[in-house]
Amino acid sequence: MFVKNNDSSWPKYCCIIITLLFLAVFLVLPLVVVFEEAFRGGIAVYLAAITEPDARAAVVLTLLAAVVAVPLNAVFGIAAAWVLTKFEFRGKSLLLTLIDLPFAVPPVIAGFLFILCLGTSGVLGPWLDAADIRIIFAVPGIIIATLFITFPFVARELIPLMQEQGVEEEQAARSLGASGFKTFWHVTLPNIKWALLYGIILCNARAMGEFGAVSVVSGHIRGVTNTMPLQIEILYNEYNFPAAFAVASLLALLALVTLAVKSALEWKLRRERLLSSFEDGIIGEQPSHEY
Amino acid sequence: MRLQHRQRHFMPGFGISLGYTVFYLSLLVLIPMSVLGLKAFSLDGKVYLDILRDPRTLAAFKLTFGAAFAGAGINLVFGFIVAWTLVRHPFPGRRMVDALVDLPFALPTAVSGIALTTLFARTGLIGRVLEPLGIQIAFAPAGVIVALTFIGLPFIVRTLQPALEDLDPEYEEASLSLGASRLRTFLTVIFPSLRPALLSGFALAFARALGEYGSVVFISGNMPMRTEIVSLLIMGKLEQFDYDGATALAVMTLLLSFMILLLLNLLQWRLGRRTQQGG
């Protein structure tokens, strides 16, 4: 304890200073730059840049991609977490690995996968052409690429939590006569709701911000297949920096909201986990009295 | 009721959840990946040879893997300091700083790309300081490393934090009070128990950096042979509708990165076993 008080205060301050400097340069400054550049030309220029038709179309497409991709991946995440945590079966660890696979695939390659499958010269190309369905270089392609990139997010958050929670509560509900759906709705869902929301928030942030995969399948048609990140790229490459940063500032705002909701949820989750481990502690002690 | 108790799957919904999981996974991930695999096998060997002989390929692979390695390495050092500070040295505003660590994860890569470029370019806030010193970051290989460091930071900090929380300060205090120097305490007491977490954080940051595209394309300047990453090379092939070349590059990238990740996992598994046996 003496060690702590006198001579060990300098490493402490060194650590804090290095941390704050490093994070200031790498995290705070880029964020400041986004807003500074966005408002450099004044509010009027800013407002014009984000209400211009192409920018508005990009916002709508980005929202559309997220609105489709996030719920689909959330439903998948719940199903996958349910089967992986409530049951024992052969091939379980393989399934777990495969769910993580999209994390290890570079986004550009992910986009390319769907060109190979659904593009004009792809596997389903002739068939899609005959049916006059366009997926690649059109809106559906953007949604599919977004689905792939955000695929594991919800499952990833749910699996560890549901593993920890076990099956006792569900089994109790079942033995009391609840139906399968009722058990899920009244027992499981309330237990996982914050983790589910957490996964959805992360999934949404990635869905709205994805660049590489979407860029490959988009074809960059202005006002039609440009999402916000792609619109930023076009504006930036045209040296229209104020407009590029204006659109970027909207996404930066989304990132800040995501971080705020995320840390609020983390706090809630931690408290809930503490509470449940406390309850487990009490219940866990009882059997020892019986024997 | 009693019969149900004895059933193997007393929990409901096994069939439907497994079926849906496998169906959705196949549709979105497995089938597209297999299509790439099949295409890779059907390619003429000449396509691969052409790609391998192209000096641009080698330069891009060197830069991508090298910069990913360097970025993850820088994060190993600074990420450790950040995680250590956040866990061990409470200071005012720590909760906010802690939340901010996830920014690279939440901020779309195109946004971080243009922000970092503006910051590190010759006229930028940081570039202006480094330029007279002869250090060029934006539009140079160093810019790629900066972007990948930015992207990888949360992965290392978030894997280290729980490991550091589990680390009991009593061991360090014991080591210090027995007369060991601070460096020795760090190397023999703290470092060994953090090795698995450091390794898995490194692997996560490295994997993410290998595929990173959005933040890199802006800051790198995309000069062939000098600042061109593999993802950009693939993008170039796609723009020329050279799907054979893109397939060859994609498969080579995937194989190489899977191999490295497998290696890191094996290393971690062995380390984990050794720590367990030791403990």
C-alpha cells in the first residue's frame, strides 16, 4: 500500500496523459474536423448540401437498406442464438464458426460474391435477365450486400448472454404448461431485450455506414443507387468538400447517437447481469441445504 | 406432461430455429462463398500465374498485410495503455472517454477516411506540423497504417478491458513489495496473464484491417506499387469487368487471411492451455 501513494503516481499520470493524447489525436480530432469542414461555408451552404435532391435520395436509400437489413438479421440472430444456446447437437461449433464468417470476408470481396451469383454474367444472371429482374447495380443488390456485412451482429450479442442464462426459466415455463411461443415471448424475450437492442444498434450503425461491399454492387448511379457513404465519396472526389463533409456530418451524428445509446445499454446490461448473478447466488445456495 | 419431460428436446422450436438458421446462412453466406470457390477451381492456371507475376499484386499484398500488422501492433501498445488507464486509473470524464473508444466502430469508414485525410494532409491540422519535419502521412504508405490503426483500436481495448478487470492488483503489489522493479513486474506478472487477450485482440484488429477499404482509399492516394491495397486492386479488376482476375485475387486474399487467423487461433489455444496447466 505504501508503494501506491508516493512514488507510483507518475506512471499513473503518464498513462492518463498518453491515453488522452492518443485518443484526442485519433478520435476527437477526426470528429471535430468533420463538423468544422461541414460548417465552413456557413449554415446556408450546409443546409443546401443536405437537402439537395441527390443527397436526399442517398439518405432515403441508406435508411431503406437499414430498415430491411436490420430486422431480417435480428430475426436470424434470435433464431441462431436460440438453437445454439438452448440445445446440444452435432455440428454446433461448426455452425458457430460459420455465423462469424462474414466478419472475416473483406467487404469488397463480399460485394464481389454477389456479382458472381446475381450479376448479368453470374450464375443466376441469364435467369434473372429473362425475368427482367435487376439486382446488381440496383437497389436490391445494395440491400443484399448490407445483409451480408451485418449478418453476425445480433447473433453475436445474443449468444453469450443466452448461454449464460441457460434453459431453467424456459423449462419451468414449459412444465407449467406454457406453449413454445408463449415461453419465448414472456420468458426469453424479456431476458434478452437489452442485449437484443444492443445488437440492433450495432447492426444498424454498420448497415448505414457500409462502404466497400455496397460500393461494389451499387454501380454509382446518382440519385438512384448511391447510399450516403457513396455520395460522400463522389462529392469528395469532385473536390466539393463542404458538401461531402455535410453529408458526412449526418453519419457522424448517427455514430454519436449510437455511442450514447450503446453506453447506456452497457450500463443497463451490466446491472442486470449483476442482479441475475446475485439471484443465482441465492438460489444456487439452497440445494446445499437440502443435502 | 411426464412424457414430455423425458423427451430429448424438451425446449420448443429446435427444428424451426435450426432450419431457419441453416437456410438463411446458406442463402446469404454459404452458397455465395461456394460460388466463388467453384469459380476459383474452374479458372485457368494462367489467370493465377498472370496475377502472381504482376508486380502490382506483390506490392499490394505486402502493403495490405504489412500495414495491417503494423496497425495492430501500434494498437497493441497504445490500446494496452488506454485499456490500462480506463481500468486502473479512474479520472474525471472516464465514462465518456470509455464510450468514445468505440467511435471507429460506429463511425462509417468513408467518414473516418475523409476526416483522417483532411487531418493528415499537408494543409491539415496534423499534417501541417509533420510536413516541415519531412514526415508525409496522407498519400503515403504511412497513411494506410494511420487508417488501420484508427479502425483497429476498439478491438484491442475491448478485448483487454475484461482481462485487466480480472487481474488482481495484489499480485503486482506482492511482486513490487518483494523488490522486483516495475519493468520486471510488468514482464513477469502482468504480461503473461494478458497474453491470450492481447493475442485475440491483435487477431481481431488484424482481420478487420486486412479487409478495410473505406477509410484507406481516401488517405492512401491509391498509387499503384506504392499505396495500393489488395481491396483496391480487386476493385480495379471489377471496374474492368475482369471477373476472372478478381476471383483469383479474392481467393488468394481469403486463403492467406484465413491461414493467418488460424495460426493466431492455434497460438492462442496453445497459450490458453499452457496458462491453464500452469495455474
